[in-house]
Amino acid sequence: MTGSQSTRRSADKIDPEQLTIVPLRHPWRWVAVALVLVSVAGMIRSAISNPEFQWPIVAQYLFNPLILDGLWQTVLITAVVMALATLGGTIAALMMLSPSKLLSVPAAAFVWFFRGTPALVQLIIWYNLSIVVKDITLWLPGVGTVYSVSTNDIMTPLVSAIVALSLHEAGYMAEIVRSGLKSVNKGQYEASACLGMNPSLALRRIVLPQAMRIIIPPTGNETINLLKTTSLVSIIAVGDLLYSAQSIYARTFETIPLLLVVSFWYLAVVSIMSGGQFYLEKHFSRDEHRINPGITRAILGNLAKIGRKEALA
């Protein structure tokens, strides 16, 4: 018997239960955790003990009817703008992916302009559209003016906000949808064509379901970002959450408590939206967590065979 064989025999006789497992220590990690806890505790203590925060006033205005109306307006604007932006962004993404330059170039120019200019600038431009366009007119050849209305009557502050933010967000959504569609392998298109599917049916049944796992995460982030961006509409006197708080503290001079109320409601809505995004991502990625029982049994059987062979050796 050679030395290596005797060493292996003696190693096989060691009882694993007698071995002492010493976990790897991370002293600096605990130092970092302690520093973070001390910092958080200090900030909480400062916020509670500082009388300038005026927490009783915060509690007083938390469920104020004017604040709740502004909250509802903010959520409504976010929902409408995101629906319009998703529709417009999807159309723009499909146009950019078109082989026709007559479709792809205008779509790329649309994304370039509305994604490249600040949302606040677009908001002010649409709000002041009546300066350059006095009337919105429907004119038909051979018929003449069918309908005409003053731009000021159409472009109210709320409509201006929805139009400006929808176009701005559509530029971002176009890139998100385009990246999701391009992530699907070209073989999927070819396979759907072999099954006799037309392009629109293949897009709905084959391509989009696979692209959604790429589209959903950035879309959720963009929706949360849009919720906070709606605070810009207070510039043009739309009665959103921030504008409602501003209208109160302009009379009472209780600026910090009202801004804390606004922050609380934004955080509450963002938390709900984050939870919805998590479950939506989980729904569209459910096939990644599904394990075929037959494959599992085969893997376990192979592992058992390997273990018996090593025991016999």
C-alpha cells in the first residue's frame, strides 16, 4: 500500500461531525454596520427633538382635504401621462425598428427632441402655446374651416401638463420598448413566421411576452420618476400635491411641516408602486423560477450514481 493510499484511507475514517467549522470573520463589516446605526440613530434623534420640524402641525395637515385632493390630482396625472407615454413610446419604438427610413428617421427625431429637452421647458412652452398659435383650426380642402377654437380654451394648465409630460416620457419609453424588442432573438421571429404567424400576431404572442421582462423594470422606475416629476406642474398652477401644500404655507408660513407632509405622501405612493413593480416583474419572470420535476429527478439520479462510484473507489 502506497503512502497516498494510506493517507486517503485515514482521511475517509474521519468523522465529519467531529470537525469544527470556523466561519470567516468580517470585523470591518461590523464596524461599518455600527457606524451606520449610530448615524441613523443620530438623525432620528435630531429629527424628533428639533422643535422646528413641528410634528404636531405635520399630523394636523396629513389628511387635510386640500392635501388629499392634491394627492389625487398627482396620481391621476401620473396614470394618464404614463398610459399616453407608453402608447406613444411603443409606436415610436416600432417606427424606429422599421426598415423604412420614412418611419425610422421621424421617430428617431421625435425621441431626440422630446428626450433631449428638459421637462420644465416643455411644460412652459405648451402652457404658452397661445403666443404662437392663436387658434386651433380644422381646415379641409374644398370645404374650408370646419372647426376653430381659441388655443387658450384648449390648453388649460391641466391639459398643458398632460401633453408636455406625455411627450417627454414618450421619448424615454420609446427607448425602453425598443431595447426590450431588440433583446428577443431573431430566431423567435423566424420560428413564428414558420408557424404561419403574421408580424402583428408574432409581436403580440411571441415577441412582447419575452420582451416584457426587459421592459418592465425600467418602465417601473420611469413611472416612479414620473410621479415625482409631476411636482413641476405646480409652476403653471395645476393643483397637484406640491401646489396644494404651497397654497397652504403661503398663508400660514408653516413651510417645513407642509413639505414634510408632501414628502410623506410621495414616499407612501412610491412604496406602493415599488411593491406593484416587484410582483409584476415576478409575474413576467415566473418561467425562470420554474423547475421541471423530470429534470430535477434526472440530476439527483446522476448525483447518486456519482456518489456510489466514488464510494466503491
